[in-house]
Amino acid sequence: MEFIRVNMSAKEISRQPVPEQYRALGGRALSSLLVAAEVVPGCHPLGEDNKLVFAPGMLAGTRAPSSGRLSVGGKSPLTGSIKESNAGGISGQKLAGLGIRALIIEGMPKEEEGWFILKLSPSGAELLPAGDLAGLGTYEVTDKLRKAHGEKVAVISIGPAGEMKMAGAGVATNDADGNSSRYAGRGGLGAVMGSKRLKAIVVDSPGSFDAAVAHPEKFQEAAKRFSEQVLAHPVTGQGLAALGTNVLMNIINEAGALPTRNFTRGQFAGANNIGGEKLAEVAVARGGKATHACMPGCIMRCSNEYPLPDGKVCSPIEYESAWALGAHCEIGDLDVVGKLNYICNDVGLDTIEAGGTLGVLMEAGVIPFGDGAKAVESLEEVGKGTPLGRIIGQGAGFAGKAFGVTRVAVAKNQHMPAYDPRGAKGIGVTYATSPMGADHTAGYAIGANILKSGGDVNPLSKEGQVDLSRNLQIVTAALDSTGMCLFVAFPLGDLPDALPALLDMINACYDVQWTPNEFLALGRQVLKTEREFNIRAGLGKIHDRLPEFMEKEKLAPHKQIFDIPGEELDQVFNFMD
Amino acid sequence: MEFIRVNMSAKEISRQPVPEQYRALGGRALSSLLVAAEVVPGCHPLGEDNKLVFAPGMLAGTRAPSSGRLSVGGKSPLTGSIKESNAGGISGQKLAGLGIRALIIEGMPKEEEGWFILKLSPSGAELLPAGDLAGLGTYEVTDKLRKAHGEKVAVISIGPAGEMKMAGAGVATNDADGNSSRYAGRGGLGAVMGSKRLKAIVVDSPGSFDAAVAHPEKFQEAAKRFSEQVLAHPVTGQGLAALGTNVLMNIINEAGALPTRNFTRGQFAGANNIGGEKLAEVAVARGGKATHACMPGCIMRCSNEYPLPDGKVCSPIEYESAWALGAHCEIGDLDVVGKLNYICNDVGLDTIEAGGTLGVLMEAGVIPFGDGAKAVESLEEVGKGTPLGRIIGQGAGFAGKAFGVTRVAVAKNQHMPAYDPRGAKGIGVTYATSPMGADHTAGYAIGANILKSGGDVNPLSKEGQVDLSRNLQIVTAALDSTGMCLFVAFPLGDLPDALPALLDMINACYDVQWTPNEFLALGRQVLKTEREFNIRAGLGKIHDRLPEFMEKEKLAPHKQIFDIPGEELDQVFNFMD
């Protein structure tokens, strides 16, 4: 197992065995620890001193179910904080298949040197000129690279948004079908990749599921137990498996926490028209798929393939995307939502940030609320790099400044996902305090607040939310390090043998003896490292707050403001004192 | 003497006698102390919790020469810091003439309530509907209000940039001729005024120079001595008086510290074509004025009236404006510079920020370097509120993000004025550490670095710059509180009776016994208050730094980087420890 470093200034590639202090680490733990150790916190996120780290999870490349997620890390041009964003697809498994624990992109070429492709294969690593791939969308880039390098390669790429260094740009990778729309979307890491003039990474690995495991039999037994736990939980075994993440649309709407019309209400009359039930019905009727695996070995299969009226296929339409491009903009038409989602995937934008931004432009009167055609037309300007396109690509905080809008639902300048903090206060604590900026995946309090999984905390009460969010952020930081899909948090929170089975997999894989204590200690270490980086980068307690309007404007139907005081939010990090 | 508070939410106006702790304070001391005491540091700068404070200086309304500057303060939407920006013109004297020490604008109307005018006169204060003034440029607004309320009124106004809440928007006021182009330009306080939906303030005061003075005879004697000192100094008595601030263009170019082509070089081949000598020649030939007083009672008369080819008159073209809109953009044509300057004045933009931004757009390739026609066309989009206009109005840091440009010469997101920190390192220390963001007026090290006034510190050496900047920042904070034009710093730094005469004026005015110690203590108190506000607002040491490129790219002709380490910059505030 090794690290690969690619110096884009010198165009030099070097390899090193995994240093002892990083042994048994992967995913978020590895990317965050490397960024914190090697990146100057005050550096310009788009300058030569930032680094971009790709790290498969601890269990990547093994037969652990749903364990192939790829972590991408660096300093974020969107939030100014450390950033880890992870994605499904096959690239995590492929990197692990080549024995690559971390791929570290450093330095920056001169503009006149053009764009590059990095090719990783059993015969080594090489930088190639990107040629005519520069300027293309991720779908075409992925198609062309799969034609050139083989259908089974993984392609990690950026679209024009990343090339133009837009803070809303994500890093795309593909599923086993070659669909490039699995995204490490959040925080503008696509712009960091763009600043390094790296258009794509091709990972050509013949192997799959054959990463080294210290005790194969023990591992297999534990993996089987873990799969059983995942399949036994109603969310991961049934809800997600039947309707994907968009099963949440009607649930969150019912709960009154569905941010609607740029966070002015908690319910959307058109929710059912863009929800999971409708999606499944239309997708199947059009020959698409209501369920689909984003990576081989996934037993939840929460993804989908939604055929659009123009013949293209948007895969997947996730709940948070359908919300951002739908309810947030009062667009109640799944075909429009799918079209907007497809454009984001192709141009290389985070759907949450892009949808959030369209909502802000609607608040500003630049686009009328609910006007899908105008939204599509505006979003298409991103790829063209027009001034409006540049504003959209930079995200909601930026668009709010441009148009003088103060009702902008961001934390650390990153747009909030599909849950209003006034209707589910636990998630508000996570948005405010996560070192990543507003991010539901950083501590998914919706489980205990609304789904009654992993506890039961009244979503409208101030009580218990800080403890809930802290515990979830710690577990999540550990889980993001394993390469596991976050959804396994449901069985982990509710079923007694899930965590033991997960630990048994890790122990069998690395010949270690982790108890829950070691697992949680890893989560705390990751969070602490991230927060310390942020403090050195100039982000303190004052940045762990929600926007002013959420403390002043009551959200219907529950007529709630976000009323958890700053001093209580700061208690999320009491384990750092 | 009193404070007037205008609550824009309730449309209520209240008056209070000056509280004891603010007695004898004015200008920057008063505005910064009030903002620090009354504004929540974490508030949204364009939200209802920010306040906008107008404060004439301690000596405003007296016969002290050049003492009528008006301080404007609030939390800046550009820098996120506390902000004080001051302007010449007649409004400081007029406010003092009404006995107003501070005018505090609070709260915020609803958008549907429209725009307001605040009228201040001996008969009281009232809010009036702005009617058809909304949307107009500052020239027309000022003309109409002078027609409606009398030719002698002072008008404080914003242009469309402020109405659109652009972070580059300034607050305009007029000279005795009714010309509205005296600006508290920096830091976006025009946007704060816009957020409060206050289009203009009319100050109708019959008096002038009759503010209360405790000991009139002593005062008159001190004022006479002070005038003699100002007139005796070669800069204030001769250089500025003959050619205005733009006398600096050729001097700074000669010194190799004139930022050219977006800070890629320190000398501009076309400098002479946009400098003070040329300006005086053309202005006089066209029937304009090479010198002009921005306020009654000014004995330096460094302003000018430059007739443009289209018949309009740009008054003044300051050095920093001519640099930003000229050398920085490689525009070597004074008529184009004047036209750009006029547009800024009319639409209500800070010329330094606007010129800085145009240079960044040139770096991005949006406008070709040196293309005056395209620059004019682009700048005209600001008033139209197009997406490009919105980007320009938000300033250089914003435009850099929008177009992926990292060579952006900002500190705390405010664009640097006309002196490259690599060619005059003392000013770099001021840019980095001033609580205001990059601001030459906050500690004008160019004096000792280049003009050899107030000391002699090698501009290219690291040595002595931190001490120089600290001392200047302290004196300046005190001087900005008096209402005096900053140029009196030249005699204060070089002539022995200047400071005693200034202190004698203050002592005679307020019946106090200030020595230089009290004066410097005031400066330290102001700076400390400002910096503490910033820290509470989330701005720490990491924000007291220059952009990365200045530590990496050598500036021709001296081949210097900015090499003063962060820990040394932090020593500017050693008096706070």
C-alpha cells in the first residue's frame, strides 16, 4: 500500500509506502489528516500551496458491503475551511485495487501548459496532455476516456465549472455503467482540481474486491453479519432500497422541515410531484430504474436512473438534489428537476449549491420563483462562463452578495441541504458547527429528529440537539473514514450487532483490536484535526453560527425560529477542551 | 451638542445630549466607539442590526483650517470589519453647525416602504419619501435636492450602487459648489446606507464656522499658528497646493512603487500622461481648475476640476483614482480616466475599488488591458445592475473569485490603493494590519518611505516598517477624530509647532489640557476598539496578511517580494497586549 504524489508544478510523480502513522487509516481520516499536516491553513485555496487528496476508505477494495466510497480533501474555496467530500461510484475500489491509499495532487502548472490527465494503472502513473477534453462536460469526458482506456476504468473528472475554478464545482466519478454523475460535490473541490489543471484521472485496475485482508475468514464472517444488519433495518433494507433517497421528500414535507421558496416555508404543495414515489413511477414507465447500485457490492441500491423527455438519462436524482432544484425554487416538475440535475452533473456543479443559488436568484427577482424554463436557461450559462453563469457557479452566498439578498441559507458560506434547521433543530446544530460548513451528512440528526432512528429527539425543542449532533458528528467522521456508505449509520444506530460486525471487519482486515472506544476516538481525532485546521485558517466560534434570518423569521407551519444560543452550539466541541 | 438617532424600522427620530463618555470626541473616534458599543459584531452588515454613524470631527464647524471632514462608520459589507471612511465637502461643517455630534441610522424599513430622505435643519429632523430620486445618480440627486431645499444645503447621498447594496458603494457628499463627488468611498458604507433605504440626507444649516468654542481667543491664536505650519510645509504649502494629490503619480512611478497592470510591475510607461502635471495643464486649458477647495476654510486646496471632452466636469481626479483607473489598468489617457472617475462618482462607487476591479477583469481577459472604451462600457453596467455590473460593484476580491483570478491585491477583501507593498514595504504593513483593510490613509508610510517626510525609512528594507506603520496608525486614528484633513500629517511629522498648535486648538475648544500623550492615547484607544470589534467579528491575525502572490512574485524594477513575516506584522498591535 502506498501514497502517490503528483507535483503539478514540476510534473513529477513519486511514490512512498504508507507512513506508519497513517497505517489502517483511509477515507476522511486520511484526507483530513494529510491536508491538516501538509497544507498551510492560510493559503489561497486556488493557489499552488493547496493540495487535493484522494483517499479510498479503510475497507475499500474488500468485500465489505457498500464500502467503496472515495474521499476527496483539500482547503475549500467555498468555505475557506478544510473540506472532505466523498462519493460513491467505482473509483475508490479501483484506487484500492492498485494499492493506492492516498493520491496527493500538489503544486500548480502554469496556465500556458494547458490541461492534464493523470493515468494510474498497474504499470505506473503518468501525466498526459488532456488535449481536446478541456472544456467538455463530465459525461463526454468520461465516455471518451472509457473509449480510450477501456470500459472498466474509473474516471474522476471535472466539468467546465471546475476548470473555471467555481466555488460550487464538484469532483465527478463514474459508476460501473460509466455514468459520471457520482459526485464529491460539496465545497468546491472541483475548483481545486481545476486550479491544478487536472481535467481527469483515469484509474485502470484489473482487480476488484481483492484488497489485502489480514484474516480472510474472520473478515468474511463479519461482512456477512454486517450485510444482514443492513438488510434487516427498515430504512436500508426497505425504504432506500425501494425508493432511494428521494423517499424523504414526502416525509420531510410532512414534518414541516422541507425548505420551500428559499427557506420561507417548511412545506411545499408540489412535494409529491418531485418525490420518490413519483420518481419511481415515471422512471419505470419510461424504461429507467427506480433502484440502482452506485458501486458494485452495494446491497442498498438507493440510486436510480431517470429518463428525461429529451432522451438523456439523469442518474441519480437524489433527494437533496430534487429538493434544491425543486421545492427550494418552487419547481414542482420532476422533468425540470431532472433536467437541472443533468446540467449540474455535466457542467460539474454541486446540485445542492446550484439549487440553493437558483433559489437566491429567485429571491432577488432575477428568475421568477417556479420558472423552470428560466432556471434551465440560467443554469446553462454556467458552462458558457457568462457573468451570470460565473455568479451561479460561485454559489448561493456569492449570489446573495451580488444581488443584495440577505436571506441566504448558508453556514460557512456553504448552502444548506434539504432540511430546515428551524423544523429540525438537530440538523441546524450540525450545519452550524460542522468543520465542513452546512452539510447534512456530517451529523444526520434527521434520523433522531424525524425518522426516529438512532434515538428520538423532538425536532422543535432546543433540548438534546447539541449532544445529538456531537455524537453523530463523531460517529460520522469515523464512518467516513471506513469508506462505508453513510446509510449504514441507520443499522449502526438501531441494531445491536451492526457496530460489532463493522469493527470485526476492520479488525480482521488490519489485524487490530478496535473496540467501539477506538472507533469513536478516531472520529474525535478527525473532527479535532479538522477544527484545529479551521481555527488556524481563521474560522472560529463566530463562524459556527446560522444566518441571522433563521434567528428572526419564523418558519411555517411550526412557527419556529432557530433558537439554540451560540454558547450552546460551542459545546459541540467540548471534547476538545 | 447632541446625538440624533433615526430608527428606519419604526421611522422614529430621537435626540439625546452627547453622553459624558463621548464628550470632546468626534470623527473616527466617535463613529468607531459608537459602532463598537452598539453593533453586534457578528451581524449581517446589510441586516437590520448594523448601524450607520455619521460624525463630524472634534473641530468641525470651527475656524480650524481644513477641519470639516465627515466620518462615516459601520460594519463593512466589503471587509466584514468595522469601518470608518471619511470625506471632505461641506456636510461635516453643516452637521456641526446644527449641533449634531453624531447621526446614528438604525434598523431597516421593509422593501415595500420605498426609499427615504432625511432632512436635518434648525427646525428639526424628519424622514421624507424619496419619490423619484430613487435610482438616480449622485449628481442628479444632489442637484434636485439643492433645488428643492436651497443651494447652500449639504447633501449626503448614495447612487444606484448603494441602492443595489454593492460592497464597493461609497457615501457621497458635496462641496460648496454642489459637486457631489466628495466620497467616504471605502468599505461599502454606501451599501449599508442602501440597506437602510436612505437615499440621501439633506443638512440645512444656516451657520458656518460658529460652533461653540470654550476659549475663542486662544483658539484663534492656535488656529493661526496651525495654518502657518501647514502653509510652511513643502507638501501642504506647495506640492498639493499646486498640483493636488496627483502630484504623486510621477513620484511614485519614479520610486518603482506604482502598481501597474494589476500589480505585475512597479512602473507605468504612461504615468506622465495621467499625472498631476498633465492634469493641471489640460484642466486649465479647458477652463477647469488645477486647484480647488473641497471645503470652505481649506488652505491647501488640493482638489481640482477636470473638464471632460463630453462637457461634463470630473472634480476631483485624485491620485489614487487616476492610478486605479489608469496605471492599474494600463490606461494612459486622462480623458478616459476622468470619464471612468465620473461614472464612479455618479453611480456611487469607490474609485479605488472600482479601478482595482477593472484591473482584475483585465487579468481575467474579460476586458483587454488598456482598453478604455471597453472599461467605460463595463463600468456603465454597474448602474444597470446587469450580472457583470453586479460583479464589478462588489469589488476586486469578488471579481477575482468570479473569474478564477488569484492575483488580486486585497487585504481583508478591500483593494489596495496606489502603492505597491513590495516597492514601499511600510505601506504594506499598513494594508495588512489596519482594522480597515487595505487603506493608505490608515498609516501613510509613503511619507517616510518615499517622500522623506515624518522620517526616513528605506522602502525596500524590512527594517523599521512595523514601528513606522504602528506609529502612523496611532497618530492617524487620532487625527481622523479631529476632522482634520489627513494632509496635516505632513507638518505634524516635520514641523515642531504643528502638533502643539493642533493641541492648543483642541484644548481651547473643549477646555481640556491635552498633551501629545493624550492625543496618542486617543489614537491607541480608537485602534484598540476597532481591532477588538474585528476580533469579535471573526477577523484575527490570519486576516492581517497580504495576498499570497505578493510573497511569491517579485515586483520590477526592484525585484522585491513582500517579505515581512506574519509574526512581525502582528507586532503592530503590541500596545494591546
